Amino acid sequence: MPKFFNLLILFLFAILTTQAQKLPEKTGEPVIVNQDTLFKFYAPQGLFDPKERAGIVTKRIEALMSRIDFNADSLTLKNDTSISLITYNGQMIMGVNDADAAYSELTRPQLAASYLSILKNKLGNVFESNSPKQLITNVLEAVAVIILLIVLIWVVNKGFRWIKLKSIQGWERRVEKLAAKGAPVAYASRLLPFISGLINIGRLLIILLLVYLALPVLFYIFPSSQSIATQLIGFVVDPLKSILLAIVHFIPNLLTITVIYLVTRYIVKLVKFVATEIANGAITLKGFYPEWAIPTYNIIRVLMYAFMFVVIFPYLPGSQSKVFQGVTVFIGVLFSLGSSSAISNMVSGIVLTYMRPFKIGDRIKVGEIMGDVIEKNLLVTRVRTIKNEDVTVPNATILSGATVNYTSSSKTLGLILNTSVTIGYDAPWQTIHNLLISAAEATEGILAEPKPFVLQTALNDFNVSYQINAYTDKPGKMAVIYSALYQNIQDKFNEAGMEIMSPHFTAVRDGSHIQIPENYVAEGYKKPGYKIEREE
């Protein structure tokens, strides 16, 4: 047991010793020249901590850079037993100790050699860029870039003038050909300025692009302004990089959206095929009318695509952003506030579709409007009157009132046309019935079967109302049939020597003949005559 405790103590001592030998992690202090970090100090040297060392070395390097006779090749390295010194013509620039090497994977001489190489490269480049010869070279390069930019702008202006001229000439030739064929070409004078404007806008955009691309080149020529060139390039490259990365990251979502869209699209195609077959009568469903097929397909299509949008919405780029969500809510509020009447008409259109009060081509009457239905959609129904007036009626108006359909039963039961005449009590009703029926039978468009019939609708004070009812299967010709019926009634009554004019009498009838048919007048009946009394 004592041996075990001794081994345990030795093991713990070794661990503590190893941990003590590890150097604490520190953030190095950089040596910065012209906004460029050359290297970092992590360990102190003598009485100076890493930050003070970095400051002193930076000042020494800046002093070297200010010397006109500076030559980077004069920098030398001398390795001693405990320190490595980098000097310039006998002047010490910096020292590298063993503690510095402990923070790297190099030995002290190797680390010092790497520092010397960095100083020669960086300071040599700075000196060369600040030399008069290099400055003159940079100015000449900048002048060459400016000249090249001017030449490119001239070429662009020349090219766009040629494009504009050819476009106008081609347009004028096309207009002349259209005018020769009799086509209206008055719009040409209005389109030409628009076309010229588009060409000018394209020219200005290309010139601005050339100028913008030339600026980074100009700034990059001079070392002091290379950072500006980098920023200008970044204004273009960074957005393009972001867009490309967004596209790459969006590819998985795009594949998901594509699959959802294709599945929805082919389901809609399947529904359309079934609806078309039902509408054509190839497929029959009990209780489902063929005219419901296409409207039902349209409703299903809208619902399917709406459901598809809801499913793919989370996969759209930016869908989780507050701005995108806010705009979506705002559009929804505007739509709900501004489309209440439209939604009411759409709902009414759907209800009318399944109520089947009329179909395209039916003769209907909505309120005071009577005509043929020429169009039905979710919002409105269009009716063409017999005067060729196209009247647009909102579906909500149709649903809220009564609609008369003259066509729906005309082919099976027949549409009954009717009109009334009033004849005095002295005319036999049998004769009136026969005359009205014969007039109806003589009218073109009136069906022979079922036969016309007459109803006596009222016994008025001075006459009797007779209503002729006749069947027709041509509701679209109602006005013409009515006109012909009126003409035939006149002709039949005139041929029978009977007046259609309704009699009206005053209260004094002492001298008038009784107003009943002759075969009902008693034998020996005499007119009562007038009784005149004289005062004495």
C-alpha cells in the first residue's frame, strides 16, 4: 500500500509539473506598418512587456521608412547564444529571445530569420512604391487607364448612335409596310420617343458601369489608395458573392419547391381531364350536372395552388424576415378592406353556379333587365338585351333578387306567351275565345300542341278581360312572336266585324240598349228611352 501511495503522489506531481510548464495563452501585440500587421510579440524582453516592445519596434521601423537612403538589403541578422538581433547598418531594430520562440514551432534563429524576411519584403515594397520613379510610373499608368476609359466611352456612344439610327430606320420601314396594307399606324409617332429613350438609358448605364469599373483600377495603381480600390470592388463583389451563396444555399429548397409545384401541377391536370370528360358527357356522376364540371375544376385549381403556396412559403428566401412578413400582412389587410364587394360577388358567383338558375344563351329577366346571357364568371353576369345592349349585372345583385328564366322549360314544357284584351259584355264569350285561339294558331312561332287556350281573368265594370295563352319553344323570339300575335288578333276581330275597343259608360243609361249578347235578350225587349219630366 505505501508503494501505491508513493506512485500516486509521483503521478500527480508529474501532472502539476507538466501544467506548470505550459505557457499561458495570450493575445499577441502586433507590429503594424501602413495598416499592415507584420508580426506579433507574445513574450516580454528585459524591462519591456509585449505591448511596449511592439510600440518601440514600430517606431524604429517607421524611422527607417522615413530615410531617403533606406535599402532593405542592409537589414542583417546576428544570432547570439541567448538572443538574435536584427540590425540596420549597426543600429538595432529588434531582438528575438527564446521566450518568443516558445510561442512558435520554430527555433529562435529560425523565428528571427522569418522576421528578417518579412521586414525585407514589406519595407522593400514600401520603399519602392514611394520612390520617384515608381510614382511617375503610377501616374503614367493612371493616365493610360483614363485614356482607355475615354476611348471606351467614345466607342459606346458611337455604337449606340448606330443602334438608334438602325432601329428608327427599321421601325419606319415596318410602319410604311403596315400603312401600305391599310393598318392603323398612328401609334408609331408615340412609340418612337419611347424606343429612343430606352436606347439612351442603356447607353448611360453602360457608361456608368465603365466609369465605376475604372475607378478601382485607378485607385489600385497608387499604394496609398489601394484600400479604397478594395472597397469599391467590394461594393460589387460582396453583393454578387452574397447572391451566389444565397443561390447555392437555396438549391435544396428550390428542389423541394420544384417537387411540390410539379405534384400540384399534375394533380390539377388530372382534375382538368376528369372535369372535361364530365362536361363532354363521357363520364357521368349521379347528381352532378355537366355544367358544374368546369366551375368545379376552377375552384379546385385555385384551392390547390393556394395550398401549394402555403406549403412552399417557408422555403422562399426571406420568408422568415420581419420585413417580408410585415409586407405580406399589409397586402392582406389592403386586400380584405378593398375587396369586400368583389368577394361578395365571387361567393355569389359560386352559389349561382351550383343553383343553376340559368346558363349561357338563356333568355332571362333580372329586375327590369331582360335579355340573353352571353357571359358568366365569378364576379358578374353579362346580359344582351333585344336592343343589343350589353348589361353587366353583379352576381350579388342577381342572388339578392328574383331571376326569371324563359328558356329553361321552353324545350320540354313550352314557354307560355300571354296577352289580354277587354271586350264589352254584349259580345258572346265563345266567339271571343274562338277569335283569340285562331289568332294564336295563325302566329308563326306558336306551337300547335299544346293548343292555345283562353282564360277570362276579370269581370270589370264595363267589359270582360280575356287572356290568350299560347305555347312556344323559341324564347329568343318573344318580341317578334308577340308582335305577330297582336297583328293576328287585330285581323281576326276585324274579319269578324267585332270591335276590340273597350266600352265605357256614364251613370245615365236610360236611352241605352242593354249590354248583353243578342241571344240572351228577351223577346219584345225595347229600349227604355229617356224619361223627361217637366215642371209646371
